[in-house]
Amino acid sequence: MLTFGHAVLDLVMTNKQLNTAFFTIIDEKTKMEILGEIAKHYGINKSEALEEVTDEEAENLLDYLTGRIRNAASAIMKRHGFSNC
């Protein structure tokens, strides 16, 4: 939700947009660690994992993660103002 003067805008972003935005704000090492965990879990490579989480039909990024990496990603998302984590 954004506020401009008296107007309040409720911006609805798709999971594709949210996941893509998240990967643009984090450092490359963290990005590769997250994609590596997704790739390992689904038996794919990191490029395919990135394609999966930024596809039009992507789920919330946290839905692809488990354990400590999920908790870490959620903390990073909250720190950067993502409200869906």
C-alpha cells in the first residue's frame, strides 16, 4: 500500500513480480544460495529454478523453500518491506 497525499493506493503485484523484485534487491551470493536450495529440492539447475520462480504462474517464493533458508529469505523480505512473507 502506498500513500500519496490523501490518496492511498493498494498495489497488487503478482508472485512473478514480487519474486523478481526480491532477486533484484539481494546480493548475488544470497540469490545463488536460495536458487541452489530450490534447484536441489526440485532436481533442476539454478537457471531452471530462477525460471520457475519468475514464471507467470509462480508461487510465493517462500512456498519453494524450507528450513533455515526459508526463514532467512522471509527475514530479508520483511526487512525490505515485502508484506507477503
